[in-house]
Amino acid sequence: MTDDYEVKRNIWDGKVPIEFVLDPSEMRANQSFFFFQHNVDELEDVNVKDVWLAFNGKMLKWNYPIGVLYDIHITDNSLPWVVTLRFKNFPDELVRCGTHDLMRHYFLQTVKEADQMKHKGAIMSTMKVEEHGQLFQSITNDKFDDFWVVNRKLMEVSDSKSAHIPIRFYLQDQPFRQVLITSESEGEANLLSSALKKACPELEISELIVVSQGISVPLDSPVLWLSRNFAYPDNFVHLVIRNKSDSDF
């Protein structure tokens, strides 16, 4: 199963227009700030070290990619996405963003987790420190080709029968769900529908749509193809589950 350069490039270039507004109960200034943020970025990249962000009164987790947060919270594709900057009443359950180095550490730990699932950790453990740094810096500097020079090593699957696909499923107001699923079973490619049934056995999948990168993903998509082409830079495929009745797709 081959990689699709055009798909990967379009996903990398995908952006969300965001309007940052101040909470009127905390600040009197009536001022907005507009940014185009890459789907694959995280909220640390928009300088939220000393504040927290909310949408419709719900806190936004800085460690989730922006594209994932948008897919979770927006069902009508309305733009720009209006996000509120909060300076008071920091939620106890929200981890403070901290420093740029903390973000780098968190990102690399997530990549290592994905590598453990795909290669039992063999790729990240043999990479040079400079390559780890290149993975992170190429995202912050928007260097697609530099990123894929290193990341292509993580996309290789030597044994498709035993390698697991890093996938996380998101339901609103719930922790993400993560299950172990191989790329194939009994000689047949495992499809997204199989992974969804395993992650959410209590749901009727005929009533659901799955969204990633702002795109409705067909349930007959092979999970290996999704891993190679739809994965975020942390090497996980992040999939948001919605009811068809609640979405404009």
C-alpha cells in the first residue's frame, strides 16, 4: 500500500482561521486577534503559556492538535473559530502549558508511543538526537520536506501482521479511546469500521461519521493507509466521532 504525497501535503498545509477574543468578565478591552493556524499545530504555538483557552465555556486542551480540537468542538464548519482567552479561574483539571521544551518533550514522548505500537520502539531508539530535534523543529518552522526526511522512517511497517496502528478516537466531553488494531487480519486489510467497532462497541456505527483533519473519513478506509497518509506529526491518527444528525457532513 503506497503513500499518497498529495494527500499528505494538503493535510500539512491545512489551516484553521481563529479569532481570539478576551473574556468580557475579565477584560474590558473589546479587541480581537486573528490567526491562521495549521491543523497539525498545538495551542502552545499561539502563546498560551500564561492563559487558558475556552470555546463555548469549555476549556481547550493545549496538548491536542488544533485540528483535533476544531473537529471536536465545531460541527457546522463555521469560520473563523472564535476562541476565548481566559486569565482567571484556571481549571484544576487542565495541565499548565509550561515551556517550549515541555511541548517538545510531550511531542516526542507521543511519537515514541506510536513507534512502540508500530515497531516496538525500534525506530526512535536508533535515531540520532538531531533527528528527534528535526521532527519537532520542522513542525514549528513549517518545513514539510525536512519533517518527512525523518518521519518516513517511522512510516515503514516491516511486519504488517504484528504491527499495531496508532489510532485515537474522540467523543465530545470524554477521554480519547485507544485500542490495539493491526493493519490486517487473516490476510485481509483491517478497515476503519473494524477499529471503530472495537473502540466504541456500544455505538451504532451506521449512525456515525468519523472526521479527521476536517474531512469525513470513509469507514471502508484501510487503517494502514490512514496511518501513512492521515496521521498527525505525532504519528497518531486522530479521529473524531460524531452523530450524523449533529453534523453538516
